[in-house]
Amino acid sequence: MSRERLAALLSEKRSYPPPVHGRTQAWISDGEEYEAICRRALEDPEDFWGARASQLLHWFKRWNRVLVADEARHKYRWFTGARLNASFNCIDRHLISGRRNKAALIWQGEQEMDVRCHTYQMLYTEVCRVAHALSSLRIRKGDHVALYMPMIPELIIAMLACARIGAIHVTIFSGYAEGGVRGRIQDSRARIVITADAALRAGKIKPLKANLDPILEKCPSVAHVVVVSHARLNNVSMKSNRDVWWHDLIDDFTLNSDFPCEPMDANDTLFLLHTSGSTGKPTGIMHSTGGYLTYAAHTTQWCFDVRDDDVYWCTADVGWITGHTYGIYGPLALGATTLMFEGVPAWPKPDRYWSIVEKFRVNILYTAPTVIRSLMRLGEAWTERYDLSSLRILGTVGEPINPEAWQWYHKHIGNGELPIVDTWWQTETGGAMISPMPYATKLKPGSAARPLPGIDAAVMDAADTDGEEGREVGRLVIRGPWPGMMLGVFNDEEKYRSYFSRFGCYESGDGAQVDEDGYFWILGRIDDSINVSGHRLSTVEIEAILTACPEVAEAAVVPMPHSLKGEAIYAFVVPREDAPWSEDLRAKLREAVRRDIGPLASPERIQFTRAMPKTSSGKIIRRLLRKIAAGAEDTGDATSLANPEIIADIVRGRKNLIQGKAEDAPAEKDQKID
Ligand code: WT7
């Protein structure tokens, strides 16, 4: 987070009271009620969470204890001894609650006419069939099932079928390229991968199965591949005894066969979802069945004030945690109608979202600041031709929202009156942690407002970062447990512990500041991650790909501010002596990153330099590189550097690069040219 952004945020003094109209029907109807609930949750958290868990979910067997902590007070187990099943909670119980014929899922395909609707009854039928099919492939409780799929109903059906069996789903974002997919399958040792022939993206066909085949040669754990024929490609290579079409597989199972739900322990893993790690290897975040599902339902209900006849749309890809919690588990546990869209916001035209809102009379829209910024840039004309009056609540997630984008969202989508819930959370937290409640919270554009009831968020080490006088700026931590917190890191206890090692409580890796009203202003990552368009990427992972190229001696990757993506990737590269500092090399490095992680990790800028700024012990000082990448000319005190002269060189190199000149000519030569 740059000082400029901090200053911009804090100069934003406008605030917006919650709407009055409709608040009597709201789950949390005003500030007083919110305060009272916060007090209650603080005084007796176990009573509070126990009550929420009973209200929101169906339990086959009740818990012995709401919360059990280990001695070190960083491993927590929620609802111990309890039994439940996530698929039962998201489907079966709604069949007898009057929602049997309600739309559980409305799917809008990339083509306008391509719409599919699943009622709860239809979802039940499909999920049971797929559970039988997976079971026929010997998938059992505790097995890992990797899902490398586009945004299609089969993805949700597969997840709920896994949950029904007690198998653990491991969703892999379909935009990941070779290394990203391989790393996730290998780490989880998945026995089966479910995929599709291809994804449709902005009018293009993007093969998935063909991408997967070479990867699988290095994934010996995978015994079966199930392929959905989505794009109807007819030249898909299918390996005999390993690959099977989804439609052929389920065809063997009738439409009326129930598949009983496995009664899971509340602390059995529901799913594994990888996030970019600090080591270059993806971190497999494990979420529990009881705690996670309670927290997903709880936050969906309170943050979005979901009502029974709402159409609720979370635009996030199911490959991310947002899609898991707010696209599927939260809304379906509540018996709501969730909308899923396969396409992208600006294809074929930048009105796609608004036409969908009008078409299905969407009531709740939850999206990302990067989407808002990109649509804002294309102008209001695209929004004005649609009737957006069905909208009641707006939300954002994934990265700090700049006040300008907030205002645009509020004015042009929210008609200047709708509440915007800016929800701060992470893959590890399972659900929203700091967020307004739509009818109870005064909004300040750019702030995620206050921690939700029962969430003890705080900012530590105020002196660590440079903030404004009299305000706390530092590291955002959560001091106590909550039901949605991760169960652990798969096969990496040490990594799990590292989240708790500095403060003895959960450390988020974000910087934040709290203002005089107790509002949190999130300042972005302060660890080795970069947040590109709301996607967390690891600098270490990208550096490893760059240094694996034979031409590269050293590489350092830092974030740079970007008007559309929030942050973009800036790579400083020291080529080996005999390597030319050429555009070809730059293209080659970019391609290496795209091929390994995927296009979203492609560096925005690659700057060649003859050396890195280093400490006397030889460590690269990334802090200085961050400043230079952000445009600073004076990086301040350089006395701790072993090679202070390099700074001016790198600053000049950046300027040249931006101006399209060869940035990298050594200083002496540069002067001669001048
Ligand atoms: C990181 C978590 C939560 C699901 C999407 C990303 C950033 C998330 C906000 C917000 C400011 C935010 C943080 C966080 N972030 N929401 N409302 N305001 N920053 O999940 O990949 O686990 O990334 O996203 O930096 O640490 P993730």
C-alpha cells in the first residue's frame, strides 16, 4: 500500500447511512441491534455460535462442545462430536420445507439463449446420480477429487456429490495453466479429476481436457478422468481405462435413486482449496464441514440480508473461495436462489452484467472492485439502458475498493441509495470477517467497516508501518477463533503454525488501519503476495519461474499500483552475463509465467538491471524495489545497502522502460548518449 493510496482513502470523508426502507424485514435491522449482538457474541461466544449453528443447519447429531482449543491456543475444533452433511443441508432439507420447486440454481451460459435452471428437486436428482457415479469409480469418504472445470452447473453438482459421499473436493481455477494445475493435483494426491472438454471465454473455446493430458503424466495418483462435454468438441482424446465422459458415466444410474448422505463429523474436511503460498508451493487450505458451513450460512444471511424470494448473484468464479462460500454453500444452505454466469463482464458487449440483472430481476449483486473499475471505464451508457431497480444490496470483495469506483457503483448501479457491503476476508477465513451489515451500518466508501459480531479483529505492531499521526497502522490480526477458520494446511503443519507464530493469534498478512469510529481500512498485502484483480499471487512462485530460465541470474518480483487491476506484477531481472537484454527475452519470460501459472500472473513490466539492491549479507531489499516500481525517485535512506549506487541506475532504468527506450543501458553509456 502506497502512502498516496492511504492518504486518498483517509481524505474520503463522505459517509452514507443505511437505508430506512425495508429495514423492518431485515435480519439485522439497525445499529442498535447490531451493537447488542456484538456484545452478546463477545460475552458468550460459545452460546452465540451454538445458537447460530442450531438455527441455520440441520445436524444429524448435536455437538458435545461448541469449541475446543488446544493448549497452544491456535488449533480450534468447532462443534465437536456433531454430525452433519453439507449436501443434505444444501439440498435435502429444502425438499420438505416448501422449497422443493424453487430455483436453487439459475445458470446463464455465455450465449444469451443458453440458460439452465435447477430446482432443489432437480439438483437433488442430479447430485444423487453423480454421487452414485463417483462411487462406482470407488470414490469414498476422505478421497480427494480434483475439479478443473468451467463455470457450469456440473461443477456445483460435482461439489455437492463429493460432499454427499464425504469425498473432499479440490477445485482448481480453470484459468490456471500447467504448473498451477499440476501443483494442486500433486499436492492433494487426487484420485480423480473432473474436467470439461473446454471452457467458453469471451467467444473463444479454451480447451481444458487437452491441457490436462500432459499434466496428468506427472500425476500418478489420478486413476480416472471424468469429462463433461460442454463445448461439444468432437476431437477430444480419451485414454481408455482412465477417461470417461460424464454423460456416459451417469447414464448408468436412474433418475430415482437416492444416494444417502454420509454423516460427517463436524471436523471432517469438506474441501481443500489452494491459495498461493509464500514458499512457491500452493498452500492447501482445509475447511471443516460443521464450522465452515455454519459460517458460510451465517455470513450470507447477515451480510447480504438474503430473503426467500431473492435472486442472489455472486459473480466470482467457483474456483476461488468466494465462489465456494457465496456462490454455493452459503446461499444453498439458506435455501436461496443462486445465479451462476459462465461468461465475462464485457463480452460480447460491456452490458452483460446489467442485462443479466434485468433479465432475472437480480436482487443482490456481489462482485469485485476490478470488475467495477473496468466497467466504469467504459461509461454509464451501458448501464442506463437497463432496468436495475430489482437490486437491493450490492457487495464487493477481493481487494480494497477505491472511493471513485465505490461512488460509481453506488450512483450508477445502486441508484445512489443501495447499501454496498465491502467484505474483507480470505481463503483461510472461510467467510466474511469485516463487513457492513446492509441495514445496520453507516458506510464509508473505501472501508470494510467493522468486524462482524463475534469476530475479534485488531491491528498490531502499529509502529511497524508508516501511517498518519495518531492512528493505528499495522498488521491485521484476528485475536480469537471463529467457526469458518481453516482446519489446517494440508500436509503442512509448519505452514499452519506460521500464521500464529508472530502474535500468538491469526495473522492475516494484510496491513490495515482503524479510524476513530472503529472502521477498518484495509491497505493490502504486506507479505510476499500480490493481489492482481482480487487474485492472490505469490511473488516467490513467479520468481522461481523466472530464475528457472537459463538467461536469468536473479529475479525479484514486487507489486506496482495499477488503475484497473489494483496491483500488477513488476519483475526486476538480472540477466546472466552472456544473455542479451532483448525484447525477445522479455517475451520469453512472460510466456514462461503464462505457461506455468496462467495469464493472470503475467508480469506487467519486466525491467532488466545489472544488479539488485542488497544488504551486506546479500539479501535483496524488496522494500526499495517496491518503491521504485511504484514510481518513487527518492527511495530514502540507502546506507544499509551494500551497493547504494545501483539505486539511481534502477530508477533511471524504470524511466527509460516506461518511455519505451532501452531501460537497461549501464550508467556510463547512458551519460554518453545524453
Ligand atoms: C486477500 C485474500 C476473500 C475472497 C477473495 C480473495 C484481499 C479481500 C478485501 C476487501 C480489501 C480485500 C486481502 C486479503 N481482500 N477482500 N474487501 N478489501 N482487501 O481471497 O485469494 O484468499 O485473498 O484479498 O488482501 O488478504 P484470497
